[in-house]
Amino acid sequence: MPTIHLTTFIAAPANIVFDLSRHVSVHKEAHAPYKTDAVAGTRFGLLEKGETITWKSYHLFKERLQRIKIVEMIKPEMYVEVQLQGDLTMLRHEHHFKPIDNGMLMIDLLTYEFPYGQFGRLFNAVYFNQYMEKYLQQKIALIKNYAETDRWKKLLVR
């Protein structure tokens, strides 16, 4: 199964980055080009352990629905989301947050399985893996922007 591993330095406290990463509005804004919207489950605010959210978005010329559940969470160190329903055979996204002296490291581990057997493996190797990495990097860039400026204060009450 393919795994995408991204590590990002962010000059902000880990607890702020942790909350931004699980905020529904941040996800929607980062993926606005895909017309992403929360259509069921927790549709606003911060996702918590045990909660589900169903995302509607447009990828590869088609409307897609993906139901996600937060299955594990240790605040503000990590959380894990898994796909309950969607186009992929399997998806598991681990989010880790490690404080360091001048900020923190956000580590994303996304493991997934693309359907359609040998054709799916070829499509993944040629296109889909890079597509997913770009998709993740869009959200990471927005989280970094919010966290390293005062923008986070518009979403998070401290």
C-alpha cells in the first residue's frame, strides 16, 4: 500500500497547529478548488475522537463522497482518521505534532489502497500518488499560514 510521508516545520505552538489541522473550515478553505463541503456528521468546528464527517468534493471530473471517522486522538500530540466509505479501498491518515525549540513539526502519514487491481496500481504510480501529495500539501500550506500569522485567532478561541 502506498504511503505519503510529509514533515513540515511550523513556527507556532503545537496545540494551535493541532486544532487548525482538525478544523472543518480549514479543510474546506484549503480544498475550495475541489468544491469541498461537509455534508454530514460534524460539519463545523473541531473534529473530535469518535466523530464522523462526510465530505463532498469534485475530483477527476466526478463528484465524490468520502465518510471519515476520527478513531484515535491524543491532544495535542496526534490523531488518526480512517475512511469508512469512499472511492479508495482503504485510507488511514495519521497526524503527528512534535514540539521543538522554535516551533513544531507536523508529520502526516497517509496510507491508502487504490482499487481496480493492476490497473489501479499503475494509475497510482503514474498519477494518483502525486495528486494525493499535492492535495495534502495544499492543506498543510494553509495550516502553516494560519498558524504563523494572526489568522488562527479568527477560528480558535484561546
